[in-house]
Amino acid sequence: MMSRAERTIVGDWWWTVDRATLIALAILMVSGLVLLMAGGPPVAERLGLPTFHFVGRQVVYLAPAVLLMVAVSFLSLRQVRRLALVLYLIGMALVVGAINFGPEIKGAHRWIFIAGVGLQPSEFVKPAFVVIAAWAFAEGARRKDMPGAFIAMLLLPATIVPLILQPDFGQTMLVTIIWCGLFFVAGLHWFWVLGLGAGGAAGIVAAYQFLPHVRDRIERFLHKMAGDDAAKIGDAARVVDNYQTETAMEGFVRGGWFGVGPGEGIAKRRLPDAHTDFIFAVTGEEFGIIACLLVLAIFAFIVLRGLALARRNEDGFSRLAATGLLMMFGLQAVINMAVNVHLMPAKGMTLPFISYGGSSLISLALGMGFLIALTRRRPRAEMLDQFATDRP
């Protein structure tokens, strides 16, 4: 056990990070591997891959993700901002590259392959965007000569326009909601709240009118028929077939409070995305609603614990950035779980640290590394020094 008197980089880090958050994140990561062992094998077998292909790949991704999270948590506030800026610029360049040179997958150009490795650049843009937007809002509030709010307003369209062109409506919506949340926490007047709400509603209507895949997903959500019922009345009804969400709901019903047991689920054999978007439904069927509530409790603990730490922070930038990162983490989890229980249209959003996905896992580790760095306990003298001399 490390002593408080031990003045080393690791010793200082250990006594200044929030260990409860670290433990909760570790539990979430381990739980993700266990739950992926339930949801991944049937999908792998359908694709002609080894049974535990996705589990093995997730372990390969998890090792560097943990190292990245810990390494980023050592950074100072200035280093957090600089790293976020570099990652944002690289990420946006790759998003544009994916639009022009990436393969079309399910009607969108969201992926780019570098040295044979597939990356979804928008995943890495999200945490960097949050940090940069928080810095702009905080600097605008602190310095009268700094047009921080104006920079933040320019940052939003610069980020979401390329995402819309991919198209990636789910990530666009998430980034916009986080930006609005930061704007509100930074002291947004209620007049602007109403204006942003009206703008968001107009954006959803426009997306429904002009983006066929968005219209299709909304209609699938609103339509009550699925599978065989839709097939009975012809091809038009198949367009609004709600097969995946209905199958997910059947899984929850079949699992009940305690589940049917590991490996005994049926829904995962019918769900194409049982290892990603619908792993929460697989959890409900095999481990029960109680297990789902425990997973929900872990997410809630991380978010509420982080908000409590952010609230006590004296630095405006740290407060805003931590709040934004927690909104990103919590909203992504809520959206995924809401889709699984048929409260939202399908979004293609992963469940943090549980769903399979290398880009998502690395991005989330980066965001949580930023969060841990921002919420570390720092001497007041260090905070005042950074407050007086910091630049991005």
C-alpha cells in the first residue's frame, strides 16, 4: 500500500484520484467481458467466426484502453486541453477522410481503415469536443477580452456538419445535446434555452423529412407491428418492421427478475446486434432484470459521483469539462438502454464499456481518463497558478 508521505508521481496520483470512480469503472469493464461472453458467441457463429471471437478482440482492445485511461489521468489541466485540441483536429480530419474515402457500411461512411485497422473517427472527436467547448465557455466567462461563447458557437456546426454528411444522426444528436448542456451550465439565459429547444425540434423534423434512414427508424419506433405481423400485409409494412426492439422486449419478458441462466437465452440468436446495440437485452434475458438494475446502478454511481466531484471543484474549466464528459457517458448509456426497452428509436449507440467495439472502447477510456484528471484533488497553489497562466 502506498504511503501518503511517498512523493513520487505514482504516489501523488494514487492519493489525488477518486478511487471509488476507478473501482466502479473497473467493475464495469469486467462486467462487460462477462456479458459479452453471453451475447457475442451466437453472432460470431452466424458470421462463421470462432465462438469467442468478439470476446477475444474485446480483451485485446481493453488492455490498451485501460493503459490509455490511466496515462491520461496523470495529465495536468493544461495538458488535458492541449491533448484534446490535437485529438479534435486529427479526429475531424479523419471524419472528412471517412466521408470521401471510407467504405459505405449500412448506408453511411463512418469508418476509415489505416494500416488495415478500422477506426470510427467520430468516437474520438466526442471527448475532445467536450473538453474544447468547456474551455471556450469557461474562458469566455473568465476573461472579457476572450470571445469564448462565440468560439463555442462556431465549434458546434464545425463538428456536426461533417457528422451529418456521413450521415451519423445518433452522434450528431449526442454532441448537440452535450453542447446545449454545457451552454446551460455555463450560465445560458432561459431565452436561449427555449431557442435551442426550438432549434433542436426543427432539426429533428428536418432530419425526418430529408434523411430516409432517420425517417425509417422513427417509423419503426412508432409502428406497433413486427416480424410476421408486418409480413402479412406486404412490403410497405416491412419498412416499419420493429423486429430488433420487439425481440429485445421478448428477451426481457422471458428473463424476468432472475434470468433464464447464462447461455440459455434465445433472443441473442435472433438479434443481429446482440453483441453491440442490444447486449442489454441479452443481459436481461440471461441474468434477469436485477442484473440490469445493477448495471444501471453502476452507471448512475459513476455519473453522480463525478458530478459531486465537479461541483466541489473551484476551477470553472474543470467543472464544465467534467460535467460535459459525464453527460456524454451517461447519455450514451441511457440512449442504449432506452432503445433496448423500446423507449427510443434505434440509434446504433453502444453501451459504454459493455458493448463490443474497439473505437468506442478506446474513446470511452480517453473520456474517462480526462474525467479522472479533471477531478483529481490539486493543491490550491497549483490551481491558482494554472488559472493565472494557462493557455490551451
